[in-house]
Amino acid sequence: MPLPSYRLAGHQVVKVYAVIDIANAARVGQDLDRVLADCPRGSSVVVDLRAPLLTAAGLDVLEHAHETALRHGLALRVTTRHALVRKVLRITGAEHLLDVHRDLRAVSTHA
């Protein structure tokens, strides 16, 4: 089943409920690639991470999505309410690559 995706306040939001790990990374990456390919140039795509954990496979998926978004002329943003996920993004330096926000409201006020 593909990741749920919808429009909200000018952003295409993709909800990711599961922990992205080695077992599902390829499928999640393909779903994100499809969403990114369908968005018009100049659009904003928000990956809304709902799981309380971010693995190395999840980081790889997000970094690949960021590169794909750049190639398509899109802005990629990531939201997560979970402190551990934000900590992983900070420690790995991925927060400097990805536009990370606490929630969808923060994305809307930042955009």
C-alpha cells in the first residue's frame, strides 16, 4: 500500500507512519520518488515522519528524496514530533541537508 499523501496549505504532505528500516526502505523510497515525480516544479513536499525512531536506512531514504527533489526543482521538508528522531538528524548532520520542522504548522509559518 502506498504512503498516504495529500495537499495542505500549498504543500504536498506524505505521511510515514512506520519506522523506515532495511525491510521497507526500498518501498518507502519508491513511494517518495513517485510523489516527487508527480509534483510540479517549485512545489513543496513535506515528509511527515510519525515513527519515534529513525534508522540509517531511513536517513538514506530521506537523503535520496532530498537529491530527487532538487533534481525536480522541489523543496523537501521533514517534520517529526519525536525528539529522538530530531536528535539523530542533528547528530548525523542531516538537519543541515534537510529542512526539519517539529510539525506541519511550523512548516507553514516557515514557508
